[in-house]
Amino acid sequence: MLRRFFSYYKPYKRLFFLDFTCAVILAVLELVFPLAVGYVINTLLPDGNWGLIISACAVLLLIYVINTLLNYIVTYWGHMLGINIETDMRRRLFEHVQKLSFRFFDNTKTGHLISRLTNDLFEIGEVAHHGPEDMFIAAMTLIGAFGIMLFIQPELAIMTFIIVPIIIWLVLYFNGRMTKAANRLFTDMADFNARVEDTVGGIRVVQAFANQKHEGKLFNANNLRFREAKLISYKLIGLNHSISYLLMRLVSLFVLIAGAYYVLRKGMPHGDFVTFVLLTNIFFKPIEKINAVIESYPKGIAGFKRYIELMDTEPDVADSPHAIEVERLHGDIRYHNVTFGYEGEAKVLNGINLSIRAGETVAFVGPSGAGKTTLCSLLPRFYEIEGGTISIDGYNIRDLKLESLRKSIGIVQQDVFLFAGTIRENIAYGKLGASDEAIMEAARRARLESFIASLPNGLDTVVGERGVKLSGGQKQRLAIARMFLKNPPILILDEATSALDTETEAAIQQSLAELSVGRTTLVIAHRLATIKNADRIIVVTENGITEQGRHEELVAAGGIYSRLHEAQFGRA
Ligand code: ADP
Ligand code: MG
């Protein structure tokens, strides 16, 4: 895992080394002051050499100026390193998530993903910057300080440094507990985001049922859990802070007493004594740094683990290595012995055989839950089939590049998803970069022209989140315009007009009929009136395809279709 973490530093090697070098120089220069004070007290003061004292201070001043500059570099460029790595990881994660399959999104909460893309990565970025640098500097400073102390007075140095193993033990102890706390914090934060996403997304339902109190309670339960998790980590931070504070003060006190003893009884020079005291103060600094790292490190690690977990989730539908690109398919579709189920052993489709000629319009009817939508969603490979094959124009769809396959298939569903943008952007989604003329032409063919003309902002009208500012019929027309622009050879209309009133439905049917001209069209219909003219009607039940033929044939056959027909229209 560590290796994988460091692989993200690769593009920023130079930045890393620059930052690192500056940080090391900064740490080394920090050690100069105690030595200088010792030198002044031991050598320059007894000599009474005022000029040299001034010179020594001038040198110190120069060092401080350099340090100021280094400080700026370490703070700004160091963070730049962290944010660069964070940005890269976020980009890669987003690219990866976009590739994941329907199955993944069926089982994942949006809020959890948002959490990973925002909060988790922020913590990782912090560690990417501070982790290696602070650890290294802390170690360097400790070793430097120890070296100097050892040189001045070995016994006292060793006695003072007995504290180091205790601190290492504390670090490890708190690190373990903080990791657990951080994991919990992240989980709670993600749940929290998921809850907000769910409630806000469904706010219209919440308000319609006047269930704000209920949602408030659920939200607050999450909120309190989050508070609990935060408190645990703050408690640990508090404990860690105060214990290390106590240890550090004890060491100071010890050095004061022991140093005084060495001065009085063993003739240690005064200057050495002062150097010692100042050095212990310096070596507190890395300990504080390590503490800071302890506080953010587990969060970063926990975040990185979750990041890796998501990055390692393979999309279960992906291009095969030898996948081919096709310019434009005709739409000769064959399902051969197709078997598919969503979860576990249960099969939604079992041994489906079906051929659809290019240009044919085929309608699927049957009870809700029979698998009509499923059957159609296997064609663009939204889900991978378990058995059998599906081919288009003789190509197994698994051998086609997903992009070519999906560019050739257009889907209009019952609930249209519009992006929170303008009408123009939403239509242009069918063909990115389409010209205004092309967009208007598509709008005209979808009979949206007069509606757009009636809007003060025309194509630039904002449709609101998911298109809330439009009526059902307008949304559907927008989806149709998008499809005219996309111009796919294969069209799937999944209950496209089922949610509309009969009048709007009839009007939109005309646009749909126009849209399906010259395309292989798969229509799933609830109201049989809309599919009477289909080339073929296929009845799908839990037992698979049970009847197929033209409308009149099926009515005459007296099977399921004729009963459905009777129920909707009465006996002929
Ligand atoms: P239809 O379109 O004929 O009404 P569907 O194809 O939508 O039926 O659904 C067929 C069956 O598959 C149903 O039992 C439904 O509960 C199940 N199903 C549909 N989509 C999913 C999904 N994403 N995950 C799990 N089960 C699903
Ligand atoms: Mg359906």
C-alpha cells in the first residue's frame, strides 16, 4: 500500500525534493541557535569581545532571514505538493467511478461516493504533504539534537533521551486508536452525506407527506453518531496532547535539575548548560510534529484505504482487449439463449431467443416485473448476461467497444433525467458540440420549437435540477430532441409516454413515430393503443417470450395478448 501511495509522488519528484531539502535545511538551521548561545556564553562573554558578539548575532540574523524564506517555500510548495497529489487522485477516482457498471451504482449510495471524492481525499492530500516530510524532519532533528548533546555531555544526553522510546510507544498506541476512530469518522461522514443526498433529493416527497419531523429524526440520529465519532477522536487528541505535554515538561525539569547538578558538581560550562536547555526545547518541536502527524496520519491512511478499495473495484462491464470499433451499426439484433439475473441464483430471463431485423419495430408487452426493461437494457450492455449471446449485425456485443455500441443505441425512458443546466445543454447531450442550428432542428422535430420560442431565454432557459421546471411532456420532448440529435440506428422506447396524460401521449406518439423511422425500434408499452401498428408484438411474462405476432394475429389467437387487449378496450 505504501508503495502505491508513493507512486502518486512520481510526477512531482522535483517539487518533493525541493520541499524536502528546504525542510531539512530549516531543521538543521534550527539547531544553530542553541549552539550559538552556548558559544557566546562560554567563549565570547568571558573574553568580553563585544564586536564578535555583534558579528555572531549578525550571522544569526542572516540565518533567520534564510529560514523565513525556507519557511515560505516549505509551507506553500509543500502544500502545493499535497494538493497536486490530491487533485490527481480525485481526477483518477472520478474517471474510474464513471466507468463502473450499473450493478455497482445499483448498490452504492451517492452520498458515500461524494464523501470519498471530497472529504477522504482532502485528508489524504494533507498526509501526502505532511506525512513523509514531518516524519523525516522529526527524526533528523531528534538525531541532530541528540548528537550535539552527546558531544557536549554524553551522560546527561543519554538520560534525557530515555524519554524517546516512551514517546515512540505513545505514538504507536495513539496511532492505532486514532486509526479506528478515523475509520468510524469516515463511515459516519459518508452516511451523513448519503442521508442529506437522499432527503434533499426526495424533498418534494418529504414535504408532500409532511414527514419533515421523521426525516429530521433520522438526520439527527446520523448527526449524533457523527458527533460521537468526532468526540472519540478529540478525546484521543486531547489525551495525546496532554500526555506528551507532561512528558516534555518533565524532561525540561529534569534537564534543569540534572544540568544544574552537572554545572555545580561536575564543572559543566554555563554555556553548555544553556545549549542543553535550548536543545531540549528544540526537540520538543519534532515531537509536536509527530503528534500532528498522529492526528492526521490515521485519517489519511483510512481515507487512502477506502480510495484504493474503490479504485480496485473493477467495472463488471468493460471493453474486452480485442474489442472493435464500428462506425455505425445497422441494427440486426439477435438474442440467443440469453440468461440473466440481477442477484444470486434468481433468473429474470431464462433462455431468451429473439431476432429483430434492421429497421423493424418490435413492441414488448406483458405484466409489470416480467423483465421487459431488463431484456432491453442488456442490449447496450448495462448488465452482462450470464449465458447465451446477444449480437448486432453479426457482432457479439461483447466484442464491440462499449462506446461504439452505446453510440448506436438510443434510449427514451419514462422518467427522463435532465441535467441541471439549460435546454441547449440538455439537447446537446445527444451530440456534444452540436451547432445551434442542429439543436434547433432537433427541437423542431421533437415539436419543442414553439415552447422554446415562448421562453424569454429560449434555449438558454435553465431547467432546474433533474428538469423540475418543465412539465412531463416537455421533458419527454426534450429527451426526444436529444435523440434526434444523437440519431442512433437502434432505438429503445421504454414506456416513454406511460407517465403522460392521454392527450399529451397522443401528441408525443407522433414525434416518437417520426423518431423511429429508419431505425430498429424496441418499444415497451403499457397502453396497447400505442403499439397496434408495430411490425411485431412480443408478449413477455415470467416464463419468457410466450407469444409473438402482429396485433390482429395475437388478438385472433386468444392468448394473453387478447386478454390484455380485452381488459383495455373491452370485447371487440
Ligand atoms: P418490467 O420492465 O417487465 O416491468 P423489469 O425488467 O424492470 O420488469 O424487472 C424484472 C425483474 O427484475 C423485477 O422482478 C425487478 O424487481 C427486478 N429488477 C429490475 N431491476 C433490478 C435491479 N437493478 N436490481 C435488481 N433487481 C432488479
Ligand atoms: Mg419496465
